[in-house]
Amino acid sequence: MTPLSPQELHNLAMNIVGKDLEEQGYEFLGVNSKLKKDPQFVALKNKDLHFVIVRAIAYPQDAKVYDPVFMQTIKQHADKFNAKTYYAGVGLGHGSDYAKPPIKDESYTMVYHGLQEII
């Protein structure tokens, strides 16, 4: 019963958000899965550039809540490229109890509300 490492949690969140972006028709220009390297996705949709910040969130934190100061810093960077900025928080927990951490090779539960545009 080994809990997922921070990098493994991040990769799982990236896979969830990446699949969602693909399904919505985004075209990936850049993907960065290293922890603390932002943005995670640089993507095109309808000829518009999008920067997406992905975070794996553990219970009891709310997956929709982000650091507004940090996100404004990312938005200022994105604005230089005329890019839209989004936050994608993915709440991850154990399959049978969301309050417990996900375990390797076991089911997990997730809370994902999609992209939140930073204005």
C-alpha cells in the first residue's frame, strides 16, 4: 500500500486534464509535466493560445481554489503572448475513501470541475 508520490499525483492530474483538453479540441504546442514548472499545457484552440496550470489537490482542500497572486503572475506572462490563462485543479483521493490519499495500483476518486479562466 504505497501512496502516490507528488510527481505521480501531478502526472495523474495532467492525464485527466490533458484528456479533457483533447476532447474539447485543443491542440498541444507544449506540455510540461515537471512539478513547479508552469504552465503545464500551452495549447491552441480556434487559433487562440491558452496557458493551463494543473494542480493535484488532496482532501480537504477544494480543487477549485487556487492561489490568486500566483495565477495573476501566470496571467501577466500569458498576456505577453495574447494567451488566455486557465486553472485546472484536480482533487484526488483513494477509490473507497476520498479523504485518504490515492494508492499505487488501486482505484482513485477525483473531483474535477474543468477549466477555470483567470480574468
